[in-house]
Amino acid sequence: MAESLSRLLAPYRSASIIGMCKNAGKTTVLNRIIRELAEDGGTLALTSIGRDGEATDLVTGTKKPGIYIPAGSLVATAADLLRLSDFTKEVVDTTPYYTPMGQVVLLRARSDGNVQLAGPSMTAQLAELNAAFFALGADKVLIDGAISRKTLCSRRVTEATVLCTGASYHRDLEVVLEDTRHVVRLLTLPEVGSAALRAAVEKMDNPRGALLAGENGVVPAAGSLDTILRGKAARGAAYLFLGGALTDNALRPVLMSNAPMKGLCLVVRDGSKLLLSADSLEKLTLRGASLRVLDSVNLVALTVNPFSAYGFSFDRRELKSRMAELVPVPVIDVEEEE
Amino acid sequence: MIELSFQQQENIGFRYVLDSLSPCSPYGAERVRALRPYAPAEREELRRQLLNLDRVVRGQSGCAAPLGKFQRVLMTMKDVRRIAERCREEALGEIELFELKRFLIQCAELLPLWNEIQAVLRLDCAPLRDTAAALDILDPEHNRVASFYVSESYSARLRALRKQKRELEERIRRAAGEEKEELQRRRLLVAADEEHEEGRVRAALSESLRPSLPAMLANMDLLGELDLTLEKAAMTARWGGCLPELTEDEAELVGMRNPVIADALGKRGKSFTPVSISLGRGATVLTGANMGGKSVAMKTTVLNLLLCQCGFFPVAERVRAPLFDGIYLISEDLESVDRGLSSFGGEIVRFNQVVEKLRGGFSLLLLDEFARGTNPDEGAAIVQAVTEYLDRQNAVTLLATHYDGVAEHGSAHYQVIGLRDLDLAQVRAELAAAGPEDGVELIARHMNYGIYRVEGPQNCPRDALNICRLLGLDGEILARIERAY
């Protein structure tokens, strides 16, 4: 890799690696980071959101590389996966978190070896696990993010995030480029500044409810997005916070109608709550509305994998250079030698 | 044996007391879940539990420091009972061995604290067993750190395999291409051998732990018992209570309180009027106007007898109580409505079931306003007959009723004090000052919810008439009522 991932991650104590799809090269990236960090010394800690690290991909049945960790590393994984991990294991602690593959336990590797990861999948649990890792002496925590849970890795969980994309996402290079750019945009939406709104969200009884905030203070709102925007309370409101997800379906009637949106800032908890197409996002911007999140993702790099697990590949230089034009973060080719 | 539905347990305030318990350890929580009244045949065990509770209540301030530390260790405990039970027959995995090791370390921390506590409290129970031998098996290097791995010190073969694996790993770090792949293949084979040898060692460890399992399981039992006893003591500290004296058949409860009602009254700035009652074999009749006093007395009595039989201190000043084979409460609750019967029909069905059960042993039976749903003439006749019948059964029965002529069919008669001691002139003056709208509240304030024992024949008190007078019922109507009395 032309630019070292470990150097990009050096300022942060924790990082998550997330993929646009299966076989985007996430494990390759993870192994690369582990190797680079191991050379620097220091104790690494690893876990995943949900399950990862299978020798064969459970979904697509393609062969996958395993995660190989150095002796001294800390690992949080599910009990049933211990027999599939071949490092010499020291059980350090158990956790109150359970996965379909058993209880999550904390281990110290007394040798190098392959590891199968399955960690908790809730933000609060991951944050607590991070704290446990640091208490055990970890210098850097790496979280292997799972497909379709991209933005559980907000800054509340990890300080930095690497997104992986590649040929496995789609046969058409243009689709890979466009969709990746869209995901990067959603992931890197700026955080909302209003302290009053943040305080009001903290106090909400219903985490899926909505709030309107403006000069007249913060008031709860109810009903469909369209109803809220046409209501009296929406007049003069600067922010509309949505506790649930903002979807294309909810937005469609609003975009087709003349509901006033100019100057309005729509706020969601984090990028995972935005199930929006690039088209909707475009129209929203045209109508004068903007999007913000409570917790943003600190995207420090985008990796590209020109080879698809399904047997085709893109021109690696074209993929990398065109991608770099579309996103505001460093783009790294996973298969390129250092 | 105790046939109180969840709803009845809630109604008498028993669930409220149970919900207030917050044991520190999973072993204590297990005991709370399994709480049940002791059978009369378990009298000695109940007495031991009560005396231990008494020692804690009176002595805990003398060993507060070690007790606090003891409870803090309890709070960190996980339930490893199933692991210990599995260990009897199977080889444990590394996580299970880790859990057992942590438990053994906790036992080692608890042992000196236990000795300090016992020097003060002198509880009558099995001692906390020393499990150091088992800990040494899982911690051969005496690190006393709560992490576990299959140490090389258990097996020379394991030591050799790990050395071999480590050397390969060193070479893999520097190798590339085909050489690296070949080394990785070799490493996988060694890792498989390592896993196999670890399995053999774990089986051997599990086997060598087996002789210590009875001591470990006994410690879990003891810790659960202690945890529960400490919680019972905390409950007594919260609401008061006394060491009950266990009798053969009569019950004497002095100055009883009911925590759930007392707390609710306390929140409204009111206080609970303590209830005292003596009950013997036979039927005791409790009468009084329909102003709530009877029900409260009844609930408070059954709650405290139940607490006593479950090994708690009753919330009272002084208690003598027997142990019952069965405790039954018949009250108008939602159960009968759920089953689609009328409330009266439901009571009769339930009463029949209970009568059948009374033959099974010495029982406590409480009937709250039995047959209240029927017309007064029939109702009185039914309750009189039921009282006469129950008075001759092997049971302590308490019946609350507002029907006349029931008391003489039972062995004893209690009455809600109600407005008995009321200074009518003074209340009238207060009423005049307050205005008629506040009259109801004013009367409620003067109502005495305590009960007293009635000697000789006496019918239900005429509080209803007094209430009519106080609230200024139309003079002509009042005159007619007085004539009818």
C-alpha cells in the first residue's frame, strides 16, 4: 500500500474496519493493519460486530483469508468459536454479552494464530468492551465491522473508521464508484451543533420519537414526516430530529409535495439511520434542506479491492484514481504491495 | 401447601416484601426465587434459620467492616453451580475452568472474612469450606490471578508442542510465498496436536477437581443462605420486626404492621395503625363497618404469619405463631371473574376446594367478606353456618364479615374500633368549621383502624348510623332509621 494504513490510524486508540459488501477485502485490510501495528510493538485488541473471520464465507461460499494475530493480543469473541481459533488461549474474563455463538469472552493470545471473531452488536456493549480492553492494557482496539451495520462504528465506539469497497460490490465499475461515494457522504455527514437539541434528545422518553427545535425552544413532534413539516410547529423550526430511520419511503411524499423545507436541518442519530438513495439526498439538497447526525463517523481511509470474489476484476489504477476523485479521504488499494 | 395466588400474594403485601430483597450473589437470588414456607415437620430447620437471623440482626453492627467486604465479594460472583455439576461427569472447557478458578479465588478471599464474621455472630450453620486444594490444581504457579490457561507445567508434551509452534510462528513472520505457506501448513498440524493435548490435560484437571466438588457445592449453598439471611436482616432494619416464638397451635400477634400499606400511607403523610390479634384453633370473627379496617387487619395477619413461616421476622412487636400445613385465603378477587363465574359462585367453588384440603392437616384459613355478593338475610345465614362448621375444624380461621349474628358461632370475636371512641360533640364542631364537603375526609381521619377483642355478645357496630348523623342526613330519614334499629 502506497500509504500505510497504520500511519493513518496512528493518532487513534481505536478503529473500526467496515465493508460496503462481503468480500470487499476487509480481512485483508485488517491483517495488513495488524501486521503493521505488530511491528511497532504495543498490545492489540480485537473484536467484531456480529460474526466474522470464517475460512469460508457463510453467505457466498467463497474462500476467505482468516485473521492472524500476534502473541500478546487481546481478543473478545464468542465461546463457541474458541475451537475454531488456533492461538494458545488464556481466558481473562467473561462478559454479560451473548451472541448466537455463545457468551462473549475476553482472551489473551499466548501465541500467534488464527482467530474467529464474533463480538457484541450493540453500541453501548462495544463501548464497554473497549473500556475493558484498555483496562487490560490494550494500546489499540480494532473492531471488525459487519456488512450492513456500517455506522454502528460512530465515534462513540471507535475514534477512526476505514471503509472497504471493491469489485465484489457490483460488476459495473460506475455503480461501485457512485454507491461508494454516496455511502461515504452519508457516513461523513457533519454533526449537529445545537446543544439544546442534543440535551432534548437525551431526555426523550420514546427513542423513536421526533423533535422540532427552533427559536421557540424544543417541542416534540408526531406523525409522518409530511404531517410534521406541514404543522404549525414546523414554522420557523431550524432542526427536525428523527429518532427512527429516515427512509426514501418517508421522504417521497414530502419531496413530491410543497411542504416547506428551506433552511430546515434534518437530524438523525447516525448514518445508519439514513436509508436514502443518492437521488433522494440530491432532491433534499435542492429543496434547501440539509442533513446532520448526532454521532458522526471519523472516516480516515477508503480501501479498494479490484478483484471480485465472483471471478472478475477492474483495472486497479482506474478504480483507485477515479475513486480518489470522488471522496475526501485517502484511497488505498488493498492488494498493492508496500 | 401455601395456596395463595400471585395476585393474593401481591394483595396481602408479600410480593412487596420479596421485591424489596436484593441479594448480592446469584446464590442468594436463587434462594429468593425458591422461597417457600417451611412445613411443620421442618420446625427445627425454621427455628435454626430464625435464630441465625436474630444473631445477624443483633450482631451485624459488631462486624460491619468484614460483612461489607464479604458482600462486595458476593456481588462479583457468577453462578457456577451448573459448571460444578457438569464437572462430576464431564471434562470442562477452558472457559468453565476459568469460571471455577475465579469462584475458588473468591472463596479464598471470603474465608478469612467468614472467620472474622463468625467470631462475632456465631451462626449455627455448616462452616465455609476451605477449597485451597482445588485452587492449587487450577493455579499451579500460585499466581492467584483470575485468568486461566492450560499451563505447560501440566504436561511435558504440551510444553514441547508449544515450543515447536512458537518456532514455526517465528519463521512464518519472516517467510514469504511458498515457504510461508508450507510453514503455515506445518503450524496448523502442531496447533491441532496442541489442542488435542490441551483437551487431555483439561480432562485430567476436571478429574482431579472431582474430590473437591462437594465442598464447592456446599459453599454455594452456604453463601446463598447467608446472602438471603443478610437480606432478611436488611428487611427487618427497614420495617422493624421481632424474633417469633414458634407455638403448637395458637397465634398471638402484637403491634403488627403491613409494609406495603404503611409505605403507601407514609407517602400521603399518614401512619399505619398497628394491629394486634390472638387466634386459636377454631373460628375467629372480625366485624366492623365497611370502611377498610377489616381487610387491612386480615391482610396484615396473614402476611405476618406467612413471613414467620418463611423464616422472616414478622413486622410486629411480639409474635407467637404456629406452623401450618396449608394457608388459604378466600377473597373476592379477579380470579372468579376471569373464570366467568359470578363472584358468589366463584367463592363457593373455591370454598369447597379448600374444605377438602382442610382435612390434609393443620391449616390457616382466611375468609374476607365471604358471601358478600348475596342478599343480607341469606348471606348472614350462610356465613353463620360456615363459621359454625369451621369452628370445629383442625384449622385457625379468621372471617371478616359485616353480617350480624355471626360472632356467636365462632370462638372469638374482634371488631374494628372504627368510630367507637369518637367524641361526637367535638367532631360536630370540627364539621361545622370545615363545611360538609370535607366531612368524608374528616370522618376518615377520626376512624380508628385498630381492632379490639369483644367479650360477650355484641352485634356489628352502628358506625353507619353515626356517619349518617355526622354528614347531616335529612332529619326525617334519620328519624326513620333510628326507629328501624
